[in-house]
Amino acid sequence: MAKEIQKASNAMNTAERGLRKHRMSTLTVVFMVFSLVAAGCYGIEDMIPESGPGLTLIMLIVLPFVWGLPFGLVAAELGSARPQEGGYYKWVQEALGEFWGFQAGWWRTVSIYIDNTLYVILAGNYLGSMLEMGKTESYIFKAAMILIFMWINLRGVKDVGLITNILAGFVILAFAMIAVVGFVNWGGNPFSPVTAYPIEAGSDWIFYIGSGIAIGMWMYSGYESMSTIAGELEDPQVIPKATLITVPLIMATYILPTMAGLSAFKTEGEEFGFLNWGSEATDVGYASVATHFVGPAFGVFFGIVAIIAQCSIYNTYIASGSRGFFALADDNLAPKILVRVDKKHGVPYVSVISVAIVNLVLCILPFKTVVVVDVFLLVSSYIMVYISALILRKRIPGGEYKFRIPGGYGVLAVLCVVPICVAFLSFFINGSDYFIGGMIGVISGPILYFVWKKRYGGLAAKDASRYPVNPKTGLAEGDLNRIAVILGVLTVIGVIGCLFLPWYEADWSFPDDYDMTLFADQSAMFFGIRVATIAAGALTVVFTVLGRMKEGAK
């Protein structure tokens, strides 16, 4: 059944959709994957005062092996066997079917739309560190950045790659220089202190890890994003090849400048202490290393590179995110207007413009507020991809893989199960604001599927005989049971959250200036989680009963 879904959903080839094929070199795709995942260390500055310098470095070293590298390998393997427009959405659809494919596609695409805003906000923050800007001037800059790169994306993937080549080259060079400057001015152990404040109880370790792990996981995410554009490349096999090259490059880009910068400031006074690091205009960061040890001119240069880096990653993510909704719309699971393609450039222009509109609205919010929902949705979609990789390894003939992870199915299972466990843990240790914001984001998936499947028809609109619709529900056969499953999973997660989070956050003590982001009253958040859990449990029962009545037990 799943194999038939994959064939039917790809019945319209790239040319028939109106998308244009482009020839792109491996180096160009390396720079694009680099930009989709990293484009510099920006964002790590906010981990340092939250978790502590030592723990930040430990997470940057460990997370590649339990989070970044496994997904890079899985994305390379699946992309080598299924290089198609829509990427990860199509992988999950083939493995698990239409409903779960939509969930993964919706969660990750919405995550990218939110994610894009973070780079615009960071660019504004870095410009603000160089120039005095009010809220109006800052928004004008952000809006200009959004509109300029929207225009570049409207010209096609080839132009996106060309601009990314130039921008990413500057970024890699600049951070290499920061690493050199930091190591030349080595001032002591960058791992000390390990945590931001002294450890008083065992639960404090969980708190400090939780304070930074959301950003750390975000920093090592995005290896699958290039897969959504695969249908527009003449040789899509350059994507898995470039992914494997990019993994160690990104590790070096994160770890070396951060280690060198923290060490260089060890003897430079309290004003350069780790508690003052951050991404805001007045904070200490990578540009401070350049300014203090080399001079104001290099500091200005690095500040410009910081803005260039955000432009680079924003530019490539517009291309990736817009293709996510394009693929959903092409399968009749999103508004059909999103599938419209510009005849001159072969670009899904409505989807590209939709990214810009969302970013124009969200860029007025603070960095930490925007990242709350983003990470939960991203992690949820990754779990679906890992499960799909395990299923498809059994299902896809070996000859169809151009690259397979060495070591057999056992190695693949470890590479998938370990990050799934990390992902599950991250749901709870980021804090109540992340938890409740993420739960709201996840529940939007089945709601939108219910609405858009009934409105647009889904895969049944392509082949009703192969993908029959239940006339009693207007959904695919078994969808009520699948909705019950996802509500049941959310109920279990909610129950664990109700038990764990009050204990986890009970002894938190915050400095006077600590930012509680979305919520200031923890008791209100705990009450909201309890209400949401009870509601999810009740709806689980309702959809289970409806499923048995209208579809029979599956």
C-alpha cells in the first residue's frame, strides 16, 4: 500500500508541475546544506549563560553524535534512494501512509516557517550591536531583508545557490579567523565553570542541560531540508554526498570558535565573563573576540559577516520551506494556490511569498519566544523520519540505495533509536513554556489534516480507487483511528509532563533579570498542561469510539 502511495504521489514529474531542473555542483550544495544547518555559530551565544561554558561545549561535542550525525546519515541514505520534491515528507508518506506523512510534512514545514524568522531576528540583533536603532528602524531592516531574499528565491534555485556560495564562503572564513584569534590569545580552561551556577541538587544538572539543549538541537538540525528541493536538481545524488561532507565541517565551525573565544576571555575581566554572552546588541559574542583582540575594524567586519550569515541561512530556508507546502498542496493536502508555479523561472511563487508574509509578522517577536514552538515541532517530525528510515530499509530493495549507512540494520537501529530517546527527553527538560507551546503546535497537525483532507481530497483526488475515502467520515479509511493514536500519544506525554514538570521546576531559582519568555506564572502553565492533557484523553476516547463505529477496529 505504502509503495503504491509513493508511486501515485510522484505521478506528476517535475516538468509537468512546471518546476525547472538545474545543474548544481557538489560544492554549491555543500554550502547550501551548511547554510541550512549552521551558517556560523550564531545562537550558541544564548546557550553559554543559560547552561554554563563547560556544559555548552560538552553539548556541542556530544550532540553531533547523538543528534546531528545520525540524522545527517539517515537523510543521506533516504535521499539517495528517494531523491524527490518534498523530501522528508515523501519518505514518511511512503513508509507510514498519507496521514502520518502529512503530520511530518506539516510539523517540519511550519517549523521552517517559524525557524526562518529566527534568522531575521538575529540579523537585526547583530546590526543593532553596530548601529543604534529603534524598533521602527530595526523592523525596516528586517522587512528589507525578507523582501530581498524573497525576490532572489523567486528567480529560482540556481540563483539561491549562487548567492549562498558567496555568503557561506565569507562565514566560514570569518569563523576560522575567530578560532585562530581565540587560540592565539588562549587564556585558560574554556570548560570552567561547567555550569552557569553551582550545582546544589542532582536535578540542577537536568535544569542546566534543559536550558541549552533546545538551542543545541536546533543548531544541529536541518540536514534533511535540502531534500525538499531534490526534484529541481538534474543530479539529486549530490545532496547525500554534500550532506556527508558538511557534517564534520559544521562540528568544527561550532566547537573551535566557541572554545577559543571562551578561553581568550578568561583573563579579560568580568565584563567579558560568560554570563554576559548572548545574541542581543549589548551582549558579548564572537564579534567581541574580534574587536577586543584585533581591533574595531575587524570587529565591524565580523559584525557584517554575522549579518551575512543570517542572510545566507534565511535565503536557503525560503527555498526549502516553500517546497514543503508545495508538496503538500500537490498531494491535495493544502490549499491548491500553493502549487502555482511561475512559468518564467519555474518557481512555486505563491509558496515563496507565503514564507515572506509569515516572517514579516513574526519578526517583531523576541528570539527566545519564537524558538519555543519551533524546536518541539522540528523534533516531532524528526522522530517520524527516524521511524520511516527503519521501515524503508526493510522495504526498499538494496539496489535502489546509492548510499547506505554501513554496518547493517543493527547500526541503523541504534542511529535511529538513540536520537529518538534524546528527542523524547527534550520534550520535558526545556521547560513548561516549551512544553505547552509545542503541544499546541503538534495538535495543529491532525486538525489541519482533518480540515484539508475533507476539503481538497488528499491522494484520493489523484486516484480514488486506490485510496478510497470513507463516505461516513470524508477521510481515508482508518484516519479516525490514526487521529485517536496521535491524541493518545499526546495524552501520555501530557501525563508525564504533569508529573515531571512541577517536580523539575519546583526548585528553580532565577536571577532578577531572568527571561521567563512566554509565561511568568508557572502555576498557570501547569494548570494549562493538566487541562490540555484531560482534553486530549477525552478526545482519544471519542475518536476511538467513532473509529470503531464508522470504520471498525483497525
